[in-house]
Amino acid sequence: MSDSQQNITDLLKKNYFWDVDVTSGKKISDRLIVERIFNFGTLREIGLVIRFYGRKEVERILLSLNFLDPRTLNFVSKFFNLQKRDFKCYKRKQLTVQHWDY
């Protein structure tokens, strides 16, 4: 891992990356870090990620994610003052046929 990558992952809980071997020395993708922290992290950790990557880069990553849970999508759309319809995950959800449960 690069020094800068090591620094951000050292500041975050390892359980956010349950499916990644954080001890292997491989770089965890920026996209995965942003996705996991916004879906599961605290406001303090969200602030760390924004300071580390920069607001515009975090916005770009969030807009391109395939999935954000509805609460997270609502939070990030308000936090960054963005329209939900601008998020890839929102567009994908609208295109997915919803089946009725009887």
C-alpha cells in the first residue's frame, strides 16, 4: 500500500472491509472505501474520507456507485446538495422491475 492509502485505512475500522484482506498490502480501491464508509461509517469517518479524497472526488465516486441503500442515498443527496436522479444507483433502481409480494 502507498503511504497515503495506508493512512486512510489505518484511521477506519477494519470490519468495514470484511471481504478484503487488509493485511495483504494490496491497495483497497477508493471506490470501495467511499462506498463502505458512507453506507456503514460514522459522521466522523465520513468527514475523514471527504478530507482525504476531497469533496469533488467523493461526489464523483458516490454518483457512480451501483448501489446505495435508500437512507444513504437520501443523506448524500442532501449533504452534497445533489438530485437523487443524478445518482447511478437511483437510475438503476428505476429501471429494475419491482415484483409485488402477495
